[in-house]
Amino acid sequence: MLDPLFVRDNLAAVTDGLRARGLDPERELEQFVPLETRRRRLIPELEGLKRQQNTAGDEIARANSMIRRVWSICSSSPAPVCPASNQSISTGWPRARRRAT
């Protein structure tokens, strides 16, 4: 079995080698060329998806940071109020530690 990278980089030599062994290169490599073409088309799409994933991760990190800041402000007031809903915060929200003064 040949390494696909070698076949891709040395297609003419691989074809000659297959002929020298009495094999039909077209039959032996019939799936390689279409799969290689498809792989090359998918690489930019994959890279674009990775960029989107990285951007989404950055946005999530910024949102989490903002939530922590808002929570620390809400929990440090005597009667915590959530600025988004202007309602008093009851159970379910984690309590921030108060700073020792």
C-alpha cells in the first residue's frame, strides 16, 4: 500500500510503476483522483468552519466574562437587582464572595 501523499506528489511515477508490475493504473487509481479532488475542495470549507468555531468560542468567552462582571455588581449591592430584568435576584444565582475590608 502506498502513502496517499506519495501518490499525490508522484502520480506519474506511481502510474509507471503499476504498469511495470502488469497492473492497469486507471483501474487501480480510479477512485484516488476523484477523492483527491474532493479533499482539495473540502479543505477551504473546513478551514472556514474552524474559523467560525474559534470566533464563536471567543464570543462565548466574552459573554461569560460580561455575565461575571454583571453578577459581581448585582451581588455587591444590598438588595441585588438584575439589570437586564430590573427584578430582585432570588435563588438560583451563585453568590459572589464579598471582599474583606
